[in-house]
Amino acid sequence: MLKLTNIRKTYTVGDLSVDALRGVSLEFRDNEFVSILGPSGCGKTTTLNIIGGLDRYTSGDLIINGRSTKEYTDSDWDTYRNHSVGFVFQSYNLIPHQTILANVELALTLSGVSKAERHRRAKEALEQVGLTDHMHKRPNQLSGGQMQRVAIARALINNPDILLADEPTGALDSETSVQVMDLLREVAKDRLVIMVTHNPELAQAYSTRIIQLKDGEVIADSNPYESQEDAPALTGKEAKAGKKTSMSFPTALSLSLNNLMTKKGRTFLTAFAGSIGIIGIALILSLSSGINTYITKVQQDTLTSYPITIEAESVDMTSMLTSLMGVSDEEDSGAPREEDRVYVSNVMYDMMDSMMNAETVTNNLKAFKEYLEEGGGGITDLAQVYYGYDFKFDIYNKDPDGKVVKSDVMSAMETAMGSLYGGDYTDYFNSMGSMYESFDVWQELLPGEDGQLVSSQVLDQHELLYGHWPEEYNQVILFVDDNNQVSDLMLYALGLVSVDEMNETLAALQAGEEVEVEDQSWSYEELCQTQFKLLLPYERYQYDANTNTYTDLSATQTGLEMLYNSNQTGITLQVVGVARSGSNGGMMSGSLGYTNALTQYAIDHTADSQLVKDQLANPDTDVITNLPFRQEGDTEPTDQEKAQAIGEYLLTLDAQSQAEAYVDGMSQPSQQYVDDTVDAQMANITREDIEKMISQEYAAQMGVDAATLDEYIAGMSDEELFAQVEEAMAAQIKEQYAAAAKEQLSALPAAQLSAMLAQAVEQGPNDQGLSLEQFVYLYDNYMPPTHSDSTYQDNLDLMGYIDLESPSSISLYADTFKEKDKIADLITAYNQQVAEEDQISYTDYVALLMSSITDIISGVSYLLIGFVSISLVVSSIMIGIITYISVLERTKEIGILRAVGASKKDVSRVFNAETLIVGLGAGVLGIVVTLLLNIPINAAIHAVTGLTELSAALPPVGGAILVAISAILTILAGLIPARLAAKKDPVEALRSE
């Protein structure tokens, strides 16, 4: 198995040569315990190192398993040390920064054994030497005997054929020496054990063969061995070597990381020195990126707030805005202008002229939508397209008093105006609704691409404070301003303030009373418990099978509460988050945002409702009232036609109803009778009589004192005073006439009154029966409608029906002004290829209000980066020097690695891994320090510029690239030290301290 043939070893130092071995020839059995004795310097350890492949012989031959080692390569020797030889040293030679378990596993890591298998075999080896309980300790936590047993376990872990022990008991006491020798003797039962020792007693007690050396020669051999046949030694590829050894890169990283962790202070300082250049470059990148990001954000914010919006119907405001800005498209008149005089620019005239002549523009959005969906000539590649539909949301919730109220500003303002001034202001706000759109509580969130419910623009412009953004169609989000505030009107919409509380506050303000405003606040969690109920328009109507008509239940408070509380109607909306607008605002002007998914859900369900289907199927009939729509050419009936129609209708009623109608009709005096009576009573009345009468009789009834009333009357002209008196007198005459007539006729039985009605109808309008005026009165108050007051389109709008192919608006959101200009050019190109009635017209507010935004791109950043890069080179050189120092410090570890079979490449890999770790650490530290420095830098930027959105920010990709650059530079700087480490002589390395 192992044979030394005339081995000679000569050490040369300068001109001096020393023969350590002089023709040693030995042959060993496969399993025996051999002790080599001799005085110091006789060549014992040299022989052991040559057998173990740590040292090379000068001449002779070492034959291993019949193969000559004369032509062994470095790889062959590495494989031999790893697979065939195990070393036990006098000084243990354990790697101090590795655990006991890791030390034992070391040889297996070079053999390519899996991690689980390594752990299993290492634990078994430690169990054999009795150190299972110490496997996670470091070498400095063990006694000398325990460390030697660890060395034996490490030597045996790879099941080597040969175990080489160099003075294994030299540093141990007698008792521990016996334990170690017992282990070696046990090992020698199935393998070759060669031990170098100075203790002849131990050799005699445990060895099966003792060899004595002196002056590099064998002088005695107690049990020599010679092969039976002298077979020629195989050379070159004739003998097959074992599996090549190779240390994995993770193992190299582990060794290096553990070593660095034992010198944390120096490692940190090294990494910090290497990070200085990274910090400089990263700060420059942060500032440059922050400026570019701010410019981009300004563009995006501007374009999201002012997209290109094309409406189905709009007023072209271009001329008015141009005039308002003092810009005229007209050429100069050419008249000479004197430099020392001031002339007039007709801005007001031009603006008023533009307003008076502004035309309502109608756009064919159905055709344009089809064009966009077919590609839009490139428009869809430049902009996000958003289709708007004029769907009226009726959203309700309950105020603190439990009353169901509509959740919008319009309802709140209608209630407030009604409370302050009395009357119904519904029609007023309906007609002036466009003026109050900016106060709207509810607003649809711009949807994102690829089916996202919320666009990236909305997410970027608003900070999520609590909860999450809507993820379902029935989820909404609350927006607050940059001071975490919502308007007082919003409190009404959220149901946090009751109608009565609002009315009381407004009444107090009108009365001039001081109102104490409470500083109210609510937690995010409280606000996110708010729910609303969306009632789809068609859900308000309940079908009456008897009349074949629909009744609007929301017209009454009771009906509205029934709809609100019903599980069969409406969609419950839940507030799921709170978001804050930036200091410059955002694209969301409303306070509650819902998603496009809710709009689509409402539109789809409305279109699928039975009410809408019935109306679509009957375009000539109002299905709500079951009456036909008025057609073109229909005229209002004359008084005679009304008299005939009401007469025919009254005859169809029962006797009691006919009697009531007849009494009501006969109780209406003719206008001529009223006028004559008023004239007769006013004939002899003077202004003084009127003032006296009013002052005495009406002061108490009106709740004011007589002096105040006299002062009010005195301010009226004769015409105004007499007109009011005549109006009041006429009303009184009608009331008295009706009372007298009803008193007279009510005494008659219903049958007689019914007969009198039938006679009056038969006779027609006349002075003895019912007059024409009375017939018309009965028609206006008793005649059921014959036609619907609505139209087909009005009904569809009332029911909430939307044609998805005909949007009410199309908004085009571009990211940059350059893209916006391209879109404008593409729309112009579209207009050139369609008929005039299909051309698109819109007002480009951005182009009118902002002339340009200059992109700030400076080469100074690159110049600064070039200067700072010099520090990176200096840092890399320093890291190379520190790596070389690490090589010197870890020389013994290099020897240990080589002894267990590590190749030169493996050693290089260990130190390359160390420089990689330092480089990565320096890069990461540089990025972290940069991020920390960005905090005060940004504070200074904000304080100086006042721009809170202009912040230095390191791009993640840039940070990652800088970390990679740091790692690459440190690896390059460490290549030379790593190469020097690989070339170290393992024998010399093991001798170092």
C-alpha cells in the first residue's frame, strides 16, 4: 500500500545544503501501528510530511497503492491528502474561529459531501471520541486532550487509509496521553497508523512496529515488511487517482466570514474606509436622481390634474383664456407707436367678446372611442385612456340622529339654504350644479393599467395613512388634506354631523350670534368603520301591478328608510383606508374615492334591471307612469277640449266622487266676479284707510309692534300698497265664495249632486251650470294625465341607464409634455381624416397656462462622480494591503487547509471570499450611510428651497450597482494577496504561529 524507496530530502539555504533524509526505504502494511523514534532533527517529522504529501522528496520514490508519485500533480497530492491521509498534530492545529463541528467537517467539505451527510458523519466521529456535548464550542473552550481528540476525529472523518500522528501526546499529561493512545490503537486495527514520538515507553506499550531514525537514516526496524512480489510501480495515468477535491464557494464564504467576525472592529473600519468612495458617488447619484424625479413628478402631477379631456358637450374656452392672459392672435395693426406713450390692450373687450360668442361644441365620442380601441393611431401607446360616464350616484348614510340622509354637498347646501331662507332650493342647485362640482364629495379614482383598481398616479400623489386602497368594487377610501383635515361639509356627508346640528349653527350665524367651534377629531379606525348605501336609480321604483305603474319610494322619508334598511336593495360601501394628499394637492379633488369597478358594476346591473329593459323595449311609452310620451306635433288642448274631456271623465266616476267634484267646481268663482267685487270694495278706500286698517288689525297677528309695521308701510308706494291689498282681498273673496257655495251644496244628497253634475256636463259650459272656467279648473285638478311629462331619454337618464359605447368624456393621461404634444398632433391627424361633424374639439388648459418646463440635465454629476471614483481606487488598494495582512495572520490556517486536502485554488477562493465580503460590506455600509446622510441633506434642501417634494433619493438600481462595483474592486485588489496565500508551503505554514 505505502512504500518509500531510497527517499532523500535535502534543504538548501543559500550555499548551505542539509540532508534531512538519506536514502530511507520503508514499506508499510495496510493496518499496523508504527512508531518512529529518534532524537530531534533525525528526520522523523520530515518523513511524516513526505508520507502525508505535505513535503516533497528530493530523490527516490514514494509509491502509493502501486502508483509512483514522481509525476503527481498538485491536484493529485490534494486528492491524496483529502481521501487517503489523516493528520494529527502535536499542537492540534484547529481553526480557532470555527466550531468543533465545523473543524471536523472541514475535510468533507472538500470531498463534495452534502451538508446533511457532513453533519451526520461529523457527529458520529465526535461521538467516537466522546465529544458530542462539545460540538458547538470553539477550540479555545476545550482542554488540550479534548482538542487532540477533535484533531483525531477530524483525521478520521474521511475514513483515510493512513493516519499520521506527529507527537500526538507531546503537549498532554499522562492520563490524557493514555486516552489518546488508546484511541490510536483502536484506529490501527483497520488502517495504517504512523506516529512520531519521543516517548519509547508509549511506543513499546501501543505500537506493533517501531522504527528508529538517526541522522536521516533508518537504524532499526522491529517488524520490517517487504512485499512478496516486486511489482513495477505504475506511473502517469496507469493508476487512477481518487475523486478530485474542491472547496465550494459557500464554504469559502463561511470560513472567511467566521474569521472576519473574530476581528469585528478592524473589519468594520476596513469596510468603512472602502465605503467612503461609495458614499461620495451615492450622494451625487441621490441628488441627481432627486432633481430628475422632482422634474418628472411636476410633469406627471400637472398632466394628471390637467389631462387632455374631451367631453361630449363642452364650451370652447380657448379664446376666453387667451384673452384673459393678454395674448392675441391678431397681427399688429401696423399703426406707428410712439415709445414714450402708453397704449391700451383690449383684454376685457376681447374676453367678453369671446365669452358672448363661445359656442357649445358637440363631439362624437362614440366614433372616437372606437378609433382609440382600434389603436388610436398611436395615442394609446402614449397615454392612459380613461372613459367617463355621467352616472348619477345616489349614496346615503345615517347621521348621528339615525336619520337617512344623502351623502353629498349639494344635499347639505340645499338643506342649509332651506333652513336659512325657507323654501325649496332643489331647482336652484340643479340649474347651478356645474358651479358646485368642485365641492363634490365623491370622485372616481383613476383606474390603473392591467386591471388595477387604482392607478400609479393616484398612489404616487397620495400617502396611505391607514388601512389599504380599495381592492373590491364596494370599497372606498377617505382623503384628507396635508393637515389631516376634512371640510365641515364633509362631516355631514360622513354622517358625523346631523341635519339639525348644521341648521342650528347656520341659524345662529344668521342671527349674528357667536358660535363656538369645537376642535373635533376622529381616529382612523373610527372613520374606517363608516358605511354608506348606494341605491341604484332603478331600485327606487316599486312596481304596482294594479295600475301597471312604478312608484318612487325615495320620494318620502319612510320609503327612503325602507330602501336603506333593506337587504334586497343597494350596495353597501365600506371605507377601508385613509389617504393624505401632498402639499401641492393631488388629482383627487373629492374627499371620498370609489373605483371604476363600482361604476361598471352599477352600469351593468342597471342595464340588466327589469325596469330599464321594459323602457328600452317600449320607447314610445313611459313605463313608470304607463303613459305615452308626447310626440312631435302634439299640442296643448283648448279650453273647450278640456271641458269635453273632463266631462267625459267625470261621468265615469262613482256618485260620491262626482258629488265632491261638482261641489269643488261650483265653489270656484269666476274671475270676473272676483274682479268686480274687489273693484266695488276698493272704490271708496283711501291710503289712510288702508294704513289704519293694517296697523290695527294685522299688527298683533303678524307678531310685530304697530310702529314697526307703520314704518314698513310708509316705505311702499301707492301702487305697491294697493296691489297687495287687492291681492289679499281677492283671495279672501274666493275663500268666502267657496265657503258659502260648499255650505249650500253640501246639504244636498250625493245622488242629487251627481245628477246635477251629469246635467251640467250634458249642457256644457254655461252660466246656469258649470262655467268654462270651472270646467277648466276641474280638468287641471281632476283629469288624470294622458301623456307623460318626461321623454324617452329623460327616463333612461332617470333610471341610470348608460350606453358604454357613448362615454360622456374621454381623458388622455400622458406622463410628459413631450408625449402630450404628440397626442395633440395625433388628434389633429384624426380630425383631418374624418367628416367635420365627427372632428374632436377640446380645450388644452396645460398648453394655455404653462408655456414650457425646462428639463434640468447637467454633466456636473458625471464630473463629480469621476473625481470621487479616485477614492474608490485608493480604498481598493488599502483593502488589498489589509487582505495581505490577513494572509500573514492566517498562515497556519492555510497549512491546515492544505493538510486536509485543500488545493491552491481553494486557498485563493477563501481569501477572494474574504475580500468579497469586505467589498459587499463596504458597499452596503456606503449605501446605508448615504441613506442616513440624505435625511439631513433633504432637511436642508426643504428649508432652503421650500420644496418638500424635492428630495435626494438614491435609486435602488444605482445602489445595487454601487455595491456590485465595490465588491468587484475589492476582489481585484485581493487577487495578489490571495495568490500569495495559495503559493505558501503547507509545511512552513503549519510551523507558523
